Amino acid sequence: MERAKEFADVTAVIGLIKDGDESAYRQEAERLELRCGRRDLELNTLKTVEMIVDFRRYPSPQLPLTLSSCLVSTVETFEFLGITVSQDLKWAVNINPVLKKAQQRMYFLRLLKTHGLPQELLRQFYTAVIESVLCSSITVWFGAATKKGKLRLQRTIKTAERIVGTPLPILEDLHAARTKTRACKILSDPPHWSSALPAPSLSSLSIVRP
């Protein structure tokens, strides 16, 4: 009886290219291909992409990556677990779709307001349907987002405040709360590599905002 093959999905490999030496990076890619083969997982090379992050003034061209005898496409951005990552490691490309999605859902908040939905239910709808979008993976991108990007998102919250008729949590507070929650989960998870680190005082956890 043959064993059914499945596709490896939502997998990322990070490798370092130092002083022009690509061997460590390519070995990581080869190990991934080998592990997939051992577990009867097939790499879908049509959906596999490569993104090179290089901040040198004059980056040198890299040889194309090959997996399963197929060339891997090189891209400037890619989506991973709902987050859009760009090769300059800036977050405008991620904020734009988040903002667009949140603004589209504002229509339903206005519609509910027009039909006389009570304030408490409007707030609950905002939290579940709009705030959840604004805060999607906020612990990953918020700290490195530009001031302009944060202001654009905050304006959406201000618009929602006028519709709901009550103050709503600002982005900075939402980010701090979710970061604290994430830190607590890591500290209470023994298999996590960071769980053995000294526990910070979570009651006074400070968030670094570049």
C-alpha cells in the first residue's frame, strides 16, 4: 500500500549569507527538502518563493535557488500567516490591506448605528469585527511601523469612536496589552525556548517603540 503524499504548507526557512558565502543558506534549504521527503511531504515549488534581505549599498546578485529540480521565484514581498513581509522589512505593505479591510467593515458599523443598535452592542461589534482586524499580529509589526502608518490606523479608531459614541482603546494600549498576554503565554509554556529566561515584572512591562 502506498503512503499518500501531502504538501508542506506555511513553512519558512531563514538562512544567513555572510561575506558572500551562501553555503549555510543553501544547506538549510537542502535540509528542508530532505526532511519533507522523509515525512512524505511534497514541496510545492509553484507556490514556493525566495526573498532576499540585503541592506548593503551595492548588493551582489545571488544565484537562483533550486528545490526539487525547479527554480524558486524571487519576490520583493510575500504573505506568511496573514502578514505581508517586504524585503526592506518595512510594514507599509502590511498596514495597507489591514486598513482597507477595517474601513470596509466600518460600513456595517454605520449601518447598525443607523438601525438604532444600542451602544454596548455597537462596541461589541467593533471589538469583534474591526478591532480584531486592526490588531491582527500587532505584536509582530507595530513596534517597527512608521508613525505615519500608526496614525492612519488610529484615524480609523477615531472614526469608529464617533459612530459608537464612546472612547475606544488606542493602538498603543492594544499593542501593550497583547504583548503582555503573549509574554505570559511564553513564560507558561515550558517547551518554548524563551520560557527559561528570567521572568520580567509583567505588571510594569514596558514596550519599546522606535
